Amino acid sequence: MSVKIHESAENYLETILILKNRKGLVRSIDIANELGFSKPSVSIAMKNLRENGYIEVDPKGFIELAEPGREIAERIYERHTFISAWLEDIGVDPMVAVEDACRMEHIISAESFEAIKKYVNSHKS
């Protein structure tokens, strides 16, 4: 059973994962730039994520995902990439597919996502 966290927290964790993979090191300003949010908004979110054990911040301000945060980020990112690719495969415009995947990744249950993934993977040619 996974812990339920807010969609915005899931988005922050997923963004940290993506930036970490892309750049290696992640700071609050990188997150603000990526998401188009203000630095103070991101700082508040990072404080909440740190206090809840999802991230760790070193003395230089670099952000790392703690294990619970990494698990959530990887789950959301897998959903995002799978759903957006699937929507594109069935003919949805790539921009629309990404936008829809961003919303769907947070609301779909683990059971439904696994069932869709199993179905899609078993019907690939």
C-alpha cells in the first residue's frame, strides 16, 4: 500500500527525478525554471518535501530524492511515459498526449494502470 500524497508533491518529485537524470545535480532554482514557478513557491514545497522525508538537501542546496520520494517519482514517471506513448500510439497528437498523461498519471489507480500496461504490452505487434 502506498502513501497518498498531493498531486503537486508528485509533480515536484517527478521533476526532481527528471532533472537529476538530465543534469546530475538539482537545485530549487532548476525546479522553478523547469516548472515555471517562483523560487519562493518551490522553496516552500522543498521544505515540506524535506520535512516529510521525501527529499534531502545538502549544505550547498543540492536536492536528492530520499527512498520514499524516489519510489513515488519513479512510479509517476513510469505512468507518464507509458501513458503518453500509448496515447500517441493510438493517434493522439503528441502535445495533447503529454498534457493528458500529466493529468492521468496522478489519478489512475495502481490496479488500473497495471491492467492497461499488461493489456497494451500483450497486444503489441
